[in-house]
Amino acid sequence: MKALLPNCNQKDGVKHGFYGQFNFTTTKNDILVTYFDYIALACGAIKQYGNKIMEVKQMYLKPNARGNGIASIVLKDSESYAMELNYKKCILVIGVN
């Protein structure tokens, strides 16, 4: 899994240290990985944000997997999983561009 994640300092710059403290999940059950031919192409993680609210965290797609609708599938599957866990709302907070 770790090999999939980019160097987020490139995206958030010096603010990454601040944002990083909020980017951890409590269990490995909160991570979804998308495979094609046994190769991991994308991942997404969810984390409890508040009472009955789940936050989508750390979505990432390998560059060669982008532009094929896979991100939409990861997001939809993350939302579905949150609903299975009886959360009523799912939010997505984006990083600084």
C-alpha cells in the first residue's frame, strides 16, 4: 500500500505536516484498494469524522490508471462502505492545490 501513495509534500508544501495529523485511519479495515489483473491501481481510505459522519481520506490513483473513471468507482465504493457501517453522511475534504 505504501508504494501507492505519492509524496504529499509536493502537493501541500509546508502545510502537509499540519494536514498529515488528520490523515490516519484507526484500522486497516477502513482502506479500499482497487486491483486490475492483481495489480493495485487505486486506493481510498475512510475515517470517522463525527457522529454518523465518515470522511473519505487519502484517495490515490496511479498515474497510468487515471482518466478511466476509476476514481469515481473508488469514491462510490467508499460511500457504500460507509453506509454499510451505518454512517448517514460522507464528506470529502480536498488538499491545497
